[in-house]
Amino acid sequence: MLLSSRINFTALVCLFCIVLMGCSEKNSDKNRLQKTNSIDVADLILINAKVYSLNWDEPDANGTPAVNAPYDTSGWHPDAQAIAIKDNKIVFVGNDTGALKYKSENTEVIDLNSAVVIPGLVDSHVHISELGELLHRVNLTDVQSPKEAIERVSVFIKKVPDGQWIIGQGWDEGAWANNYPTRQMLDEHFPNHPVYLKSLHGFAGWGNSLAFQATGIDKSTQAPVGGEILKDTDGELTGIVLNNATKLMNAKIPEATPEVFKKYVVDGLQKMAQDGFVAVHQAGAGTKHMNAFEELRIKNQLPIRVYAMLSARDESLSNAWIAKGPQSDPQGWLDVRSVKAYYDGALGSRGARLLEDYSDKPGHKGISGDGYGFNGEIVSDLMQAGFQVGVHAIGDAGNRETLDYFESVFNNHSSAINNRHRIEHAQVIHPDDVPRLHSLSIIASMEPPHAVEDKTWAEERLGAERIKHAYSWRDLRKAGVALTFNSDLPGSDHNVFYGLHAAITRRDKNKQPTRGWYSEQNMTAEEALRGYTNWAAYSAFREQDTGVLKAGNWADITVMDIDPLQVGESDPGKLLDGKVLMTIVGGKKVFDGDAK
């Protein structure tokens, strides 16, 4: 009887354990199902693509790919085929089979038909409102002569009532510097409108007599320090203002209303989205820019991400942000943690500060520092407040003095060296100063198109020896200097295929010169691509969020019809025919070339 009781009790315990185990397994299955439904379901899946994630180690200083790069003796190979996206982030990068495991009935699946997918492009030095303006004004980019510029204005002016300003931009101040056009040329064709035509990089302006009269500039007007108002042998105005003197004209041109200005900003940003860019760095955001950016951010109307570099020239704005300190948007749509300052002028207009005289203008070295409006005190205050500073410096003296300035601030405020400061353009650097950028942790923010556009006149300015140390991307890489590539739009065409081609070949749009201009400074295809992706992300403190396609990063993606690594290495001239097919920012399509 006692044995029977013991057996029954043991059986009951075993049965109870089996029931518990069954319940536990059911609960575990339920939990796994809930986890799959809540986490592993994508909103968007891209399949059948050639994906370059850039999620491998950096190339060495000579551009040799890392050992874990998808590169072998036959060249580059995509390292993935598909991407799954949930909300605004990537949840999977791999093959089609793996990505489709994240599919539900509500998931949008896009077959990219072997298109190429790369991390979203970033233009790390732009003037976005000017791009938007240019869409509504006279675009003089690529004009070869004053006659051609006048022809473009003639077409535009037909729809503008008499008396209204005509503004254009894009003629090359460097190419025309030895034979500037005159106001009389414009007067002859446009007697009823004030006409002012800004140069490609904004360091020169060409106006007619009505424009000069409207701005109050006459032959007795004194140019500001760092500027020139050109006059003929009789002391009369020629119609050209250079460097700091352009401010006299710009200040008098009727300003756009806040709403019109905001439209310029939106139009510029939308154009960048159409051209494959997921983010831009606004180089010099004044009060008007910040008002537009902040209003658009509040309303969630920014088409792409904006990294605002405050204008150090706008002192009231700078002081207000010194009090607030840098701000990083938790969602990454509008970061305000950088500042743009100017140290010297441009090489084309002979405003860049050189250590020795201009080769084509003896006795002239350009202008820099206080003479060019650089306010070292307010820039130092911004650095101490934690802001990154990007200083425009072109000439070898301008770059050396900028490095001296950075070093002096670091000596007094050692923590400021950690703010990833930048030199914008860094065009001509004395060999002795190249290692200093690395030792001071300075990023060189450079424009590949500038080199191939300036090549027709830059050597005249610098001479045969100094030109070897201009636009010196490879020298900077070998010295361990961090780079980021950009366009300085609208100063250069922001088309990324043009930028990549210029970086890889140092040839212009006509593929000249055949072997490249001082080709020892060429970038490899991988370096060029990184310059517009993860290197740009680093320059904005966002390398943990974007610039590489991997799970957990923002879903910022560019889709194109050409392989920038394979083609960039084997036949880079074909890059100029590339097209952007789709732009995705934060998991949302902001441009779809197939959309009707």
C-alpha cells in the first residue's frame, strides 16, 4: 500500500513537470513569434542589387585596399546583394534570401535589377540657397566667353520687366582674370535693367552701369581691405569688383523675402536629393539660413539631412550659439555644431595669400587674416564653446597662418583639438606644413572639380614648382591627414560622377589631359567614393550613424546605374555617363527615377 502511494505520487510529479514543460515551450514559441513580428519585419527591402557596404577596413595611404575588402586580382566585387530596412534604420545587409526573411505582407520589396547600391552620398561643402537661386536665375556655369554669358542673359531677360535686377552666377574668374569684361559690354545689351553677374566661386562680380549706380559705387568709392574695384587708365569703373569688394555689391542687391529664401533652400535641397545626396554641409549658415533650416526641421520638411556650419561673419548669430553650444539632432536631420570662417581669398582672383609673389603678378601676395575679415577672437570663442571650425584657406601662406592660428588656440585650450576642425579647400600647402594638418588633427575639406577646372590658369599663378604642392590629395593621404570631398556648389558642378572622375583621373569633363593633371596626386576609386560617403560622415561626427551600410545605421542609401569601383578602376571616363536611380534618406525614398 505504501509502495503504491509512492508510485502514484512520483507519477503525479512527472505529469506535472511534463505539463509545465509544454506550457514553457508554448510560451517560448509565442515569445519568438512576437519578437519576429515586432522586430524582424522590414518596411522596405532592396533585392537583386550590387551592394558596396564599405563595411571593411580603410585603404592604406597609397590607396591599396584592405585585406578584408571585396577586392582580388580581378578587381572589385559587391559584398552584398540586398538590404532590409525598418523604420529609419538598416536591419540586414546580405543576400536576397536572408533579406526576404524580413518580409511581411506590408513590406515593400524593390527589385533593383542589378543596380549598384552605395552608402548615401554627402556633399560636405555647399551653398544651398545659392543653388536654389541659380535654378531661378541666370546660370553661367561653363560659359566660355563674355559673349556667351551675354547670350544667356539675353534669353533670361525676356521675361523680366524693365527696371528689375538680373542676377547670374557661374563665369570663371580665374580663366578670365587676364582679360576681364567691362560694364560697357553689358550696357550695350541691357540698358534697362541693373545686371550683376557673380563669378563661379563668388570672388568676383561683373556689373553694368545701372547696377553700380543702384549700389552707389562710383569711381571715388574706396574698396574695403582685401578687395578691389577695378578702374581703367582714366580712373573710370570697369565693371568688375574682386574679393572683399564683392560685398559692396551683394549688400545692395534686393534681398529675397524669408518665404522666397526658404523656397531657394528647399529647391536646392530637393535638387541634391535628385542627384543622389542624402546630406549636405552648409558652409556658412547665416541668420536667414538658420531661420529657414529650423522652420523646415520643426515641420519635418527637410528633404535631406543638413549639417549647418554657422557663418562666423554673422557675429550676432555666432554669439547666440556660443551661449547655446553645439546641438546634434537626435534624428540627425539638422545638426548645428560647426562654423565657417574665411581666412584668405581665391586663387583665380589673386586673393589667396601666398608665401611668395604671384608668378603672374610680381609684388602681389594676396590678402589674409584680419585684412580679409577673419575675426580670430570670435572664432576662438566658438572653438572653446565646443564648435568645430572650418576655415577657408587657399594659398600656402593662408594655410600656414591658419595652422598657426589653430595651434595657438590649442596651446591655450587643449581640449579644442578634439573638435575635428577643418580647412576648407586647402588648395596650396607648403610641403613643410602638410604634416602639421595631421599633428593638429585637421581635416582637409577639398573639391576634386576645382583641380581640373583651375588647371588652365593655376600654374600661371603659382609657377612650375609651387603647383606641385597644389590640390595635393595624395600627399595629404600619405601624411595621415583625414580628407572629405565636396563640390563647393554652385562654384563647381556637384554631379558626383564628375567629382569621382576628377578625383580618380584629374581630368576635366572632356577627359583632358589624357594622362591627368599632375596625376601623382590621383585618388583610387575607393578613396574617391569614401570621400563622398564615410569620410564625409566622419567630418560631421556621424560615422557611427551613416557612411557605411550595416545593421543599426541610418538607412541612407544611393542607387546608381554604374559601378563606381569597378568602372572607376578599369575605365573611369565612363563615370561621366553615370546616373542616380534612387535616393533613400532615413528609410524613405526622396527620389525615385522610375516614379511617374
